[in-house]
Amino acid sequence: MFKNTVSKDLAKRFSMESGSEKNTNEIPVNVSQIASLLDPRYKNLKFEHSEEIKYRIQSIVRSKVLSVNQISTTVCGNTQIAKKTILDELMGQFSDDDEDEFTRYLSEPQINHNDNPCLWWKARENVYPKISVLAKNILCIPASSASSERVFSTAGNIITPKRNRMTPYHLSALVFLKNQA
């Protein structure tokens, strides 16, 4: 009973479904599954046992790709947002092959697990402009509190039972000096 409750709570907490996608009959999909599909090393989803789950992950990513309305391009280190205009469509700069873009991405061979997916996406951001925007959002580096944890650990190592009468000023100075080394 405990395992079932924890499993349901974890599935509920880490579910990616929004209000419009939520359906009690559908299989929940989490961020790690979407990230795996967008990672060119694991996009075949071989670790998923059910074809139904694979199809569900692909359909969610496909709908997210179709909902990307803006294309991000980098020019001289600055990010510019280019919106699709009617003139661009007439000149053929943008095409309505978003579905085809996703299908082409899936049909490309899976890369080696030792290759860097960020470099792969950087090399192909012109080939897959909408998917690359989504991949950059999902595969970005997560925020970490490691540096602040290191500072607290340093302070904990400096304040010992024999040094318990140290003033905050001296503690701050010692932590600063330790972290500069």
C-alpha cells in the first residue's frame, strides 16, 4: 500500500501534463521521458517497454514542436526572435513542414552514447529549428545549489567545538579566504 501511494504521488508530482492535455485514461509522461526523446543518443526510447508509452511521448513532443511559434537564431552572440511572416512564407524561407521536421529527426540514426548532444543540436539547429528550440529548453543545465552548499560546508569545518567563540566577522573572513584558494 505504501509503495502504491508513493508511486502515485511521484507520478502526479513529476507529470508533464497541463490542464488541456490531462486525461485520466492517458499514460502520464514526465520530463525525463521527453528529454530522452530530444536527446539524440536515446531518442529511440529503447528503455521504454511499451509501444503505447513511446507513442504517447512522441505525440506530446510533436504537439510541443507544433506549438513553437517563434524561431530563435543567434547572431553575433545575441539571441534574436524571428516571427514567421507572410512574406517569409511567400519567399519560401519558412515552410509548414513542422510535422515533417519531427519525422526527419526521428528517422535520423541515433548517435553514439559518448557523443555530446549539445554539440549535435548546435550543428543541426538550422536543419531542425523548432525542435532545437524545444531541445534547448528541455535539455538545459539544471539550477544547482552546490556552490552555496560548499560555503556552508566550509563554515561548518571552520566552526568547531574548540573555535565556538569566533566572531561572525572572523568567520566570514576565513570562509572568504578558504573559497579564494
